[in-house]
Amino acid sequence: MIGTYVGYVDGADRLHDFLSGVMRDQLGMREAHPAFRAFRLTGSNEVYGYEEKFTRTRLICKFYGSTFGWDRDRAMRAAYREFDGLNRLRGFGLDGSPHHVIRPLAVDRDTNAVLAVEYFGGEPFSHAISRATRDGDATHLYWRLTALAYFLATQHNRTANGLTVDFDVDGRYFEGLVRRLQARSGLGQWDAEELLWLRDLWRGRPRMWQDRQVWLHGDATPANFLFGHGLDVAAIDLERVTRGDRMFDVGRVVGELQHSFMSATGDRYSAEPFIGHFLWEYACHFPDREAAFGSITSRAPFYMALNLLRIARNDYVGTDYRHQLVSQAKRLLRAS
């Protein structure tokens, strides 16, 4: 299991009973005296992997209680929101090969508001990107992007409804990012006003309102997709599942690609072949590929810029690179 080994779960800990019950009832473990190894993983919440020593049965636990502190009701709402989101997407047939949303197993209020989900031992999307930026393995990343485009197009197309998207939802999120950059990262008033003016230009374009709503992953970052054999893709960390414009997910993927290559190479153009490949592969899952590609590429700059601003607002981003991200966001927003 990938992660930092931190020891065994104490047999007297409530978590030990929780793990025993979930592995026995949901995963078929048959071990009279189980012992659980714990591994610290990365994530927006406290995330740990657990492996039963004798049977090698594995699962993942996300602890929402640590995020929300004393507010256990809020923590449980967040845990159940992800539990329900996972089941909702799996209900559209995204529960096997090649398209898989991980299976939620259990929620427990008294074990630090924990959500247990199945373990999927695939390659993180972030590793595939690193192989390209660090080792020059473009072929591997192209293949992974083909698989990811297939997954997201399938998820979006299966879950589309008859309602048109509301661009104002994403516009308000955009403004929130700008205000946070002003308050915490020193973004100047002139830059903020320019970004919001550019946002308003995009708001006035009919194409930003014409697509149909889909169920979104909501946090389509390189950490949240795992690759198996062939075209197999598993989605994890779906606590932000919501309805919206498919381009919110698509734009996050391509925005993350641009960020990854910019930060690794200093060249904002180096990701373009991979971005174009991903968008073209996504478009191939529509009846008219060229029309779909035209629609997607006409809207992608706004959502790429949105993602670059999301990255720029993080405290770990240095001042010089934050300036590069904001500058590139402006270039994208100036696209017609």
C-alpha cells in the first residue's frame, strides 16, 4: 500500500472494531484475530489506508472529524455527502471496468466521523504526469489521458439532464478566488478588477450557458484518479460531487496539466500537446466529434484560468510563481 507506515491499530481502539466489522461484513474477511497495519496517505482530510496483516484485506478511511473539530454534525454531513455522491455515480454504471467509482463501505459518527471506502491499487494520475515532466515519458501520459477522457466523457454523458448550466455559479466561485487572492496573497486592485471584468465578458457569451448539466466529480485533480490495466480508471475523493457544467471537470484537468508543466519546466506552452490530446479524446465520445471539440475548446480557456487561480490562492505557492499563474490566467481569459 502506498503511504507512510505509522504502526498497528490498538486492539482496544474503537477503530479496531470498526475495521473488523467493515472488512468482515463488506469485504468478506475471515480472520478471528485481525491485526491492522496503518498507513498515512495524503488528502484534504485525514486519510489512512489499513491492511489486515494475515489476509491482506485493505480499505481506506477518511476522518472528517479532524477537519471540523467539535462540530460533529457538520463532519457527518460531509461524510454522508461523499458516501451518497459515490453511490450516486456508481448508480450510473460506473462500478467496474473500465469506468469505476470507488465503493463506499461504511460511515461511523463515533470513530471520528469516519468514511470507509474500498482500496483501489492503481497508478495516480499525478505519477503519470511526473513521468512526462521529469522523465520525458510522453507516450505513457498520452495513454493515461486517453483513458481519463473516456472516463469523464462517460460520466458526464450518462448523467446529463435537460437543464442548462448556470454560468453564474462558476462566476461566483471565480470571484471568490479573486477576493481570496486579494486578501491573502497581495493581488492588486487593478489586477482584481481586470480579472472580474474578463469574467464578465465570458458571462456575456451565449456558449457559456448552453450546455446541459451533468454530475461533476467536482475536484478533478491529479491526486483523484487512479489507473489500472488498459483503459481502467477509478475516481476517488468525491466529496464535492455536484451538478454543473462538464467544463468544470474538463477545465480542471487541463488547467492542472498546464500548471504541472509550467512548474516543472517554466514553459507555459509545454503542456499544449497533452491538453489538445485530452480534449480531442474527450470529444470523440460524442456523435459529432468535431462539433464537440469546437464547443469544448471555445469554453476551456475560462475554466483553465479558473483552475490556475485556484492553485495560485494556496499558501504554499511562492510569490513569483503565483504571479506567473495569474498572468497566464489573464492570457487565457483574453481568448475570444
